[in-house]
Amino acid sequence: MKKIIISIAMFAIAMALLISVIIPLAEHGRENGVKAEAQIDTIDTQINSLSSTIR
């Protein structure tokens, strides 16, 4: 019986950690990835316009 209670408590701690730490970090990383992709697209556009001007 004691092992079952310990297992349930450890599972609850793991779920709390997942919900409170890992998921928000993943969302933050996703947001930064989207921002970086937008910045790269802007830079690519600027480089392409510059290279067409040089030719």
C-alpha cells in the first residue's frame, strides 16, 4: 500500500512539473522561433533587393 501511495505522489509531482515548467518553456521557444523566422524572411528580402540593385 505504501508503494502505491509513493507512486501516485511521484506521478502527481511529475505532472505538476510538466504542466508548470516544461509546457510554458516549449511555448516560449515556439514564439521565439516564429519571431526569428519572420526576421530571417525580412533579411532575405532585403538581401535580394540589394543584390538586384548591384547587378
